[in-house]
Amino acid sequence: MPLNRTISFSLNFKILALVILYPLVMAGQADSISPTYVVIEKITVEGDKKTKTGTILMELEFAEGEYLRSDALSETLERNRLRLMNLGIFSEASITVTGGIKKDHIVLVIKVSEGWYIFPVPILTLSDRNFNVWWKEFNHSFKRVNYGIDWSQLNLTGRADALKAIAQFGYTNRYELAYRSPGLNKDRTLGLETSLSYSRAHELPYQTIGNKLKFLKVREEWQLKQIVASVTLISRPKLFKSQAFTLEYRDNEISDTVAHVLNPDYYLNGRKRQRHFSAVYSLSFDYRDIRPYPLKGWRAVFEVRKNGLLPSDDLQLFRAFAELAKYFSFNKWLSLELVGKVRTSLPRRKPPQSNNQALGYGGNLVRGYDYYVVDGLDFGVLRTSWHLRIFEGQFQLGKYMPIKAYRKMPLKVYLAFNNDLGWANDPHYAANNPLTNRLLYGYGPGLDLVAYYDKSVRFEWTWNDLGEGGFFLRINTGL
């Protein structure tokens, strides 16, 4: 063998050996520097006057006798503290460490401050889709305000369950009774939600023209009556994963004027009544740090809905929905929020116009298009928000706050910059709605205030690709 070929072979062999052996050697060195662990000797809970201790312990990722990595201890405890706050029944929670009997043993002390559980909140809500529509398009008329009482009993039995009763009058009448229990069994892996409601309104948005809702209002006649009954079984076999199965019944009735004169397509073929059963299955993964205003982690939701379980049901429609949200925390001040949503519908034939809603309803919104709705069988939304924390502090409200648990008000203030993209596909009703079947874009800065962990107010200045801009207010009370 020539000398140069021998040298080349030897060199290639050494390189190959280095490539194979180097990771093994480094892995062996890494194993030799194994992390240290501590044993949870005991967990004590303080301040749970009404809440069952088991309800708190079942929310934790660890239990007595288990091991925790020493170098990740503070991060683990903070993550679990936030899990307790996400129950929505505490105004404060802390987890501290004390020494155990042995050197590598620790005792965890959980202290909670239970919030106010009875919320007889007066109802003062708007009949419109959002605050901005009510303020601009209806000249902030108080004639369009609903009033009444929203009575909530949180932590009813000490197991983070809730009972809610609503009696609403004014522009829209609504009566509702609902109960939610996240822990039916001992391990709190099964939950139940059930509700029954009846509502009626003198005004009905009967059609979409120019991507604006057209309303019919007759004081002497109810334009819409609705009965909704539902029961949901929730399975949460793991802390961050949950499944839900819902059975629902709806009975909707509109006036003769809408069904026979203004819009025979509202329920199709001039029908004035729509009755149907529905089944909904959803699967969610939730790894967010703070659910009301997340800064890091991620969340995924997948849902399928079948409207019309019986051949005689008036609505036959299948829908699939998916949402993925990712939150990046770069440091203590800067974070990025990415949220994507998609939905599709089957069959592709013409649906009732009342069941053709897409963008502009609920949380499916392209910011900057608050005054519009974009209907369709399918839609997609991508929302991007940068958050820069500019203030964090705590205010002592003292005697100005009659509820003792809320006299300390934590407050965080963020600067935000938002960019949204959205699209809706409407193959049947697009002729009079130019925003359908085109890309929508909105952007602008904002100022977000987060108080008491779960209550937020967002002040946003947003422009859209039509050249329109304005100020928008978004309020989330956390109830």
C-alpha cells in the first residue's frame, strides 16, 4: 500500500473513531457529574380554611416521598405555585422550603390565602359583540345595556367547584343555572359541567351585508327565543392534559318577519325554528405558566363538533377546530405570544346563515376589524404579540377595599405590539361581503394592565389594511 494511502486511511480511521467515541466520552463525563436530589419529607398546607387539603395536593406535580432536583428546585416550586393560582380560588399562594430530619430531606410549606367565594355581581353588560361596536356604531347607548344579577358561589364544597345563577333583564333576557366540579372522583381526574339556560331578545342580527350585521328590533315582539341544555364530562388523567365530551340540546325560534320576509336563509327554507342535538369532543394540552396572561409555555386545543345527532334534527353540520399557542419568555421583561387558529366545516353545501359565523365572533378576531364580521365555513387566524413589562408592584388598598383578601393588589403593566393575520372562506354568502375570501391584516401598539393575577384591561391602538384605525378597549374580569 502506498505511503500516502496509508496515511490517509489512518487519518480517516482516527477521525471516524473520534466522531463515534467523543459523544460517548462526553456522556460518561456528564454522568459522572450527576445532579443532586432532595427528598420531600413532608408537605404541609396552611390557610385552607374551606378548601380541602386534597384539592391542593392533587394540583402539585410532586408528592411526599418523591425526589426533586436541587438545581431546579426554585423553578419547580414556582411552576406549582402558579398551578395553585390557576385554580381561581386563591388571592395569594406561596411554597417555601424548610429543612427536614436528614440532610438531603426537605419540608414544603404551602400557604394560601382564600379569595372571596361569593360573587353576587351586578350585571351591566352590552348586547353587542364587543365594547368597541357598542361605543362607535351604536353611539354608546345605554338602551342597549343588559342588567341583572350574576351570582357565583366558587369553591362550593371546598373542591374548587362552582355554582352559577344568572338573571338578566333589559335589552336581552337570560336565565341560567350552571354547576362545575373539576373533581368527581378521589384522584380528581374526572370533572363535570352542566348548565340550563333560557334567553329571549327583542332585537336580532338577521343578516350580514357589507360585513356588517343588519338588525331587526321590535319592542312588542320577541325576535329570538333560545333554550340550551348541556352536560360535559371532563377527564384529566394527567396534570397538563384534559379531554372533554359534551352532549348539548338547542331549541331556537325566530319571528315570522325574519324567517319569511327579511331572510329565509336564516334557518334555510323559511324555517322559523331550529332544534338539534350536538356532540362535542375536545382534547387540550396546557403548559402555560399564567393562564389569564401567559408569558411562557404552550397550549394546544383540538375540537370536533357534530351538530345533528338524529336524522330528524334541523341542523346537520360537522366542524373541526384547532388552536396552538406558544409563549416565549426571553428575560424578565420581554416575551412573545404566537396564537394560531383554524376551523373547517362539512358538508360543503349551503349552511343556515345563522350557523355561518367565522371571524368577529368571540375570540376569533383580527384586531383592527372589530367593527366587521367575516362569515364562512372555514377560517384561519394568526396572532402575534410582543410584551415588554414596564412596571410591577403591589398596592395596599386598605379600607378602600372592603374584601380583606383583595386589599393587596398586585399590578403589572406591559407595553404590547400586536400583529394579526386572518382569512375566512365563504362559498355561499360572499357576494355582498367584500372582506370574505381575502387576507386581513391588523397591527398596532397596546398597553396591558394585569391586576390580582387574573384581571386584565388592554388599551389597544390598531390599524387594518383598509387604512382604518382606532382605539379599542378589551376587559377580562377573570370571572
